[in-house]
Amino acid sequence: MAPKRPPASKKTTDEPEVRIDALAPTFDLAAQIYAQLTKGEVPRMRLPLRTKQNIQFQLKEGVWRLGRGTGTRSARKLDGALMLLRTFYLVDFIHEMARDRKTSTLRELYYISEQWKDAKFHSEDESNLLIEDLEVLCTRLREDFRLHPEENGASVIGDLTLEETNRKGVVKRINCRDDVGDGGYALPFNVEKEKVKLRATNAKFVLAIECGGMVDRLAENGFDEAQDALLVHLKGQPARSTRRFLKRLNEELKLPVVVFTDGDPWSFRIFASVAYGAIKTAHISHYLATPGAEFLGVTASDIENYELPSDTLTDQDTRALHAMQTDPRFGTADWRSEIDLMLKNGKKAEQQSLAKYGLNYVTETYLPEKLAEMSVI
Amino acid sequence: MPRTATLAEQLAAKQREISVAEFFERNRQILGFDNPQRALLTAVKEAVDNALDAAEEAGVLPDVSVEISKDDSGPDRYRLVVSDNGPGILRRELPNVFGRLLYGSRFHAHRQSRGQQGIGISAAVLYAGLTTARAATITSKVEEEEAAHVLEVVVDTQRNLPKIVSERLDLWDRPHGTRVELVLKAKYLRGRQSPLEYLRGTAIVNPHARLVLVEPDGTRTTFERASTEVPAVSKEVLPHPYGLELGELAAILKQSKEKSLAEALPKRLAGVTPRALKEVLAQASLTGKEDPASVQGPGLERLLSALHSVSLLPPSGESLSPIGATLIKRGLRNVLGELRPDFYAPPVSRPPRIRGGSPFLVEVGLVYGGSLPPDQPIQLLRFANRVPLLFQQGACAITTAVESVDWRRYGLDQRGGQGLPTGPCIVLVHVASTRIPFTSESKEAIAEDPEVLKELQLALQATARHLKAHISRQIRRQYASEKFTIIRRILPQIAERTSHLLGKPVPDLAPVITEIMNVVTLETAAPETGPGLMVTITNYTPRARVLELFAEMPPELVSTLTGTPASDGTDPSLGRAWWTLPKLAPNGQTRMELRWPAGTDCDASDFDWYIAGVDESRLLGADALPGDWDVRLPRQVIEAAEAAEVASVGAGPAAEEEVDYDGAEKTAGLEEDD
């Protein structure tokens, strides 16, 4: 299931043999279906289920990955037949891109399917899911299929020096504090070594932050310099590249990763996807998740202890919390009690609610207290 | 003591008769004049009901026009003009009909009519006078006379007598008819309880009437006639003893002119045959020679209980005028056609029953699907004696009956199996009776009588069973259409794409197709030209089949049909025709053409299809032969079915017990990545 190596670079001129390697498994898929058809069998494919019931903790890697549960995609049902047909339209398209040396964004692929008549996607979710299915079936990453997300612009601020090979093939040396504007260093979608090399840092830890407003606050207050922190903006649910970058900072530079989000169920899930691995990408958790990452807050008890301005949980929030009670990733005693407490109090709060005590409170009081508690500083 | 007597005298001095008109003047709500919006609707309703009743009695196809316009003589004043082509009203009756409450021809009659008490139209005249001090203008012409009488009338509330303000003769360009013009305080609103909805409902249950409404803004709506049959005039009948109360029986006997009880009973009551009479008298220990008026006390009670226990002729439905299944369907189609419902349930018209000596019957119609809203409570159309009931839905026995049916069993959503169900559905319920048990004089809701409730439930359930059959057919059709999409469009493309990718020839898909379908299908389509039906039967099973095909249709159609190939037999009395189809190999197909003469009232929905020779679970588009048909199948059909049965034992792949990947719960969406 696991990719054998990091994805190849996007540059279309080098390593043609890698392309053939990416296409080979797609021929196997076609051969499997063709054999079924000639035997008079109903076409079908077996796929691991990417559900919360089918993820298992991997001791060795410290992340949650896909279990053994599988489902069958069969042409007996209309939905299954359509997904099978789409699979081969998609495979055709990938072959076409390989021939023409092109790449495509996920969104472009969704629009490409307009030409697929019966097989066109009804939503971008549907096309993204099929690409993930293909990753699983072929044990490749979507970049191997020349498919990539749009640049998502998650940013890094702090004393980190790296080298990025830019579009023109020129290597740029960048310090993420001194050589960037107020927006910080924008992460490209490809953050692998051949594109981004991590060179040096004086930071002691990485603070991954959910909201842009909080990143701005910390930067303006000079928190990165005062506490030797590297600030990484998650931009909500973090993109694959952001998670991969956090993992590299942690593994290569040995920086502890601390996650600072809003205090609500959706933010807890953001943390889970950083630290444990997301369910949708459980087939590549070992490649994206940072097992040592820790949750700083805002916790349910922070809302009480710091008397933060809060909102009442909506029905959706409550449903999300209940769903998390059966999510094995939140099965630890700590998470259980955190979820129970939030349900009991019925309250959620935003990171920026800390401004109740003034603009400096978060950098002078809240974060130092919490980080000391976690023995990060 | 003297003081008490004085007080009593004082009180007695204040006692005096209250005129009926005065009473209603103070209790307008009882008659439906409690607010200006409702008053307008009630006035429309009373005038239209009278017009329809009169036309029916005269055997005329009713043509009724309702015009509502703003009247400038004062605020909130509207002018209402209702005219009809009925027989007209004689001059001598005109003042009383419109200017006197409780004056009518129908109150004492044991037969079904819209108006009963004779309060309605005169109450509207009274209301108009009270709110605008304007007299009603009545124009009426009977066929025998040259000119129409035009009267201005008000109700003298003190004496409950009509007062004629002016009178003249006028020429009218129609042979006969009546026109009522009122100016009244009113409010014109659209919506559920509006004159438009009232006329729409009226048009559904009176498909023989042509109704026109002109609204204050000039909008003109016409409900054209959908039938030219004048409903049979209901006959006056005698009260039936079943459900008769003691006091009613006493009154009947007292009024009888016969000399003896034995003479009086068969003449004054329905259903008492000579044999029944003997039994009744014997059981009641009466000789039959008694003077009817003298039968009282214990004798009367014995007589009543004997009448209730002896078996009498069942009550006659002649006094009732049911709409009938055909016309309910036609009325619904005519008025609701624009909603394009995809199903009209065969309407149910129950036989007459007796309640309190009066016969009643229940009719139910139902439409489903089309552009009706799927997520709203169903729309309930209530009718009593062909009159739409627009108010007090919650207090009505019809509503109670609808809510007490567990509609979930019949394919509609219903919270907890109670209350109004939800779904794209309109249910029509009509209660007809010589005496409808209304909850109040405004005649907007039917009282919850146990007998009536029971009949309502039976009729609703019978209709709901048709609905259920339709919904399950629809689900199967959906299932079938998905399967056809797979085998006709998706599968060939999968084969083509994979073959192309591998540079191999496209494989023969026939075995996969029978594997996916594993059914025998029947499809119908309109022929390219002319009236008729093309029927295609395909054997999508992996075995060869010989099939017997049956068509069931309205019996009168059987003789007009031409089949190609010709049927192997017909039963015109049951409305059936059948064919033994040629042997069909896997993926084998056969076609058949049915033709009927142009102008026949017939379409695909008139046919039900049944197929024998294959298991019920392997049929799409047709049903298995009903067990009670008792048909002897041709030998080759049975043999082929047995052979297919033997061949499939142990063959074929085991059912896939795997999780359907595309049907599995998706956690994605809750947790977006990028």
C-alpha cells in the first residue's frame, strides 16, 4: 500500500522511466477487469475501506493506518459501475498527460470529466475520492499520476533557512524570518527534498496554528523571536504538503511540533490529522503524520480556566463530538475526558477569544503557561 | 313569599320569543360569517351550492359564474354576483328563499342534497344587510315566463320574514336561471381557504359542472366540464329503522295516517318486508292492529328493539348520489392535471351504510407523484355531499380517519405512524348522506361518528393499498432502469476502455449481462404511429425460457384489441388476454404489438402485465401470476421452467456477501484534507 519512495519532481523533462513505473499498475487494473469480462464475471475491484472502523494504530510508525477491512466496487450496482468506468477514464487521462508531459490540478481534472459523458463527476469530492482510490490500488501518490492540488499558500514564519528550487530551476536560499515579507514563506504543494531542502534553524519548537489572525498576532508580538518558535499556519484543515512539511521539520530538524487551534470538535480533528493521520489519507499516514505532535489548546478546560468568551455548541458540533467518541484515534483517556467535558459544558471558543485580556495576553501569559506545562519551554 | 312571586312575575315579563333571525344575527360564527374573509367565502359557497342543487334537480348541466369585485360605496365592501342556468324560482317563493331563515324544501326530505336546513343563502342576505345596509338583488326566471323577476330583498330580523324593497320585471337573455347580487363587508384573500380553492374543489367532485370565477383583480378562472352526465337525481326514501332513536320512531308513528301499526310500519319505514313485519310484531308482542299513534312506553321500546334485531332489507342507496369511481378520476384529472401526478389510484366508492336511520356512503380518491411536493404533509380534500369543506380540518372525522391509518405501511412517511402523512400526495374524501352529521351549523366538519369513522378507514385503506402497489412498482422500475443503464451504457464502455488500453479485442458481454440482470423484463412503449402499445419481453437470465404472458385490462377493451401476434385466448368477462411466447434463449427478445381503434379511452396505464414460467423475483416490469387466478399453464412453459430450475441448482456464483465499497459509510467530508 505504501509508496516506495517520495513522489518524483514535477519537472517534466527528467526521469522518464519513473513515469512508466507510475503507469504500470494502471495496466494491471485494466487487465484484472478485462479478465473478469472474458470469463463472464461481473467486473469488480476490491478496495480497503477508508472508514474510522478500518484504521489501526501502527506501533512502529506511531500513526493510524488502514486496517484489513475491504469493500467491493462492483458493476452490479449503478454507483459501482460508474466508478469503475470513471477509473478507466481517469487512467486514460493520466496516460495522455504522461504522453504530452503535462500535469493537472485536482480541480482541472474535475472539469476534464465534463468530456466523460455518463462518467462525469457530480462533485469535486467524488473526483478526489477516486484519485485516492487509485493511489491505494496502485500504491502510488497522486503526484506520480501528474495530479496535484492548487497551491494552498500555507505559510511559515521564523528562523528557518531552506533552499527551494523554483520554477525556473534556480536554487533560492531563503530564511523564513529575514528573507520574506509579512506573509511569511509560502509552502509549495511539493515540499519533498528535491524541491525544498531544510538547511538550518535556531528554533526550539514548531507552533502549528489554525487561524491566520493568530499567526499575525504572534508575528506582530515577535513571539517567534522571543520564544525561538517556528510558526506554521495550518489554514484550517491542513493540506498534505503542510502535514508533510511538519513531519520533515520534526524528523530532520528534530523540532517538537505543538498544535494550537480553536477549541471545538473540528479543531480537534485538525490536530488528529497532523498527529495521528487523517482517515481519508490513512493509506499514507506514515508519510504525512507527525506522531510526536502535541495538542496545546484551546482545550475544553482552557475555556473554563481562562474564562474565555464562548459560543454554544451547535447540533452539528455535538454530532461531531459523538462521532469522535467512536473514533479510535480519540480513544485515549485524555481525549475521552476532553470530549466529555466539552459535551458537558456545551461550549466552544476561538483562539482569538484570548484577546479578551488584551493583545499581548496570548504571547505573554497563555502560551508561555501552556508551553511550560508541556515542558516545551 | 309575596316578594318571590313578584320577582318571578318581573322575570316573566322580560321573557319573550327570540326570532331565529335575531339569534343568528348575534351568533354569526355558527353560520360561518364570523370574519370578513370567511363571510365572503360562505356567501359564495351558499349561492353556488344552491345553484348546483337546483340544476341537478332539474336535470340541467350546471353553468355557474361567480364574480367578486370591489364595491366603492364603503371600505372593505365587495360585490358578489352568482348566476346559474338552473330552473329558476317561482315568484311566490322568491322572498322566502332569500329573505327568511330556515325556509327550505330539503330539510324534511330523506335524500342527499348540498343544502339542508335552508339557512345558508338567506343568512348571506342577512349578513349583507347587517354590514352594508344594502338589500340583495335577486333575479330569477323560470322557463314558462317571458320575463325575469327582479326583487330587492332584506331580512326582517324581528319577524324572520322577508321584506321586499323593490320589485320589477326585466328581460333576461337566458331561458331560465337565477342571479343573486349582494354587497357585503368582506376581505378577499387567496390561499387554502379562498373562493378559488372552494371552486376548484367543487369542480373536482362535480365534473358535470362548468364553473367560472372572476376575482376582484379581474383574473378569470374557468373550470370546464369534464363530463356531460347529469348525476342521477337522488330519490327520496323512507327512514331506515337501523340506528333510529326512540323519539324519532315515536314521531314517525304519530304522524302516520295509517289506521294500524301493521299498515304503518312498511309504509313509513324502509326495509320492512311482510316477513320482517311478522317477525317484528311477534318479537315486540304486538298484534299489528294497534293505532300507530297509540304505541308508546314499553310497547314502543319493544318495537324499536325488535326493529333493530330482526333482519330487514338493507338500506337503499337510492337516496344518495355518489360521484362514482369513474367521475372521481375524471374530476381529479381535469382539475389537477397541471400537477402531472404520475398515479391516479382507482377511486374507492363504498356501499351505503346506515347511521341514525339515514344512509351514508364514503368515497376516496388519491393522486400521487408528479410535481406534488414530496416533503410536505399530504393535501387532504374533504367533501360532504359534493361540497368542499375548507375549515376546521382538525375537528373533522375525515381528518381523524386519515390520521389513524398507518400510512408507513403503504409507502408514505408518517411520524410515529400517526397524524397526517408526508408525501407527494392528494387524498380526496367524500361523505354522502341524507343527513351528514356535521359538528356545527356552519357545516365545515363531520362529527366523529363510529360508523362513519369505520367506513372512512376501510375506504382509505383500500385506496392506500393501490398506492402501495404503485410505489413498489415505481421502486422496481427505478431498479430496472438502473440495471438497464449499467448493461446498455456503462458496461460496454468499461469493456471498450479496458480493451483499448490493453490493445485487445472487446469481449462478448452477453454472459456478463445475464449475470448482472438475471431477470425477465417487460417494457412497454407507444408505437411510432397511431394508438396502441408495443410490448418487449427480454430474457436476461442465463437459462432458456418459455413464458406465458397475461394482460389484464378493463373488460370492455378486450373485444376492441388486435394483437400481433394474436393472443392464444381471451376472457372478455374478466378482461384478460394471454399469449404463449416463443422460446427465449439467454438475452433472447420477443416483441408484440397491441392496437385499438382511434378514439378509444385507453392508454398503457390501463394494462397490468403478468408472466408465468419464471420465478417472481426474476421479473421486472410484470408481476407473477396471482395465485387465485387458477390458470392451467401450457405444458412447454412448465417444462422449460423446471429445466431452468434444475440447471440453476448449484450453478451461478454465490451472492456477494462483501461490503459494497460505494455504499459504505464515508467519513470523508467530515474531515477534509486538501
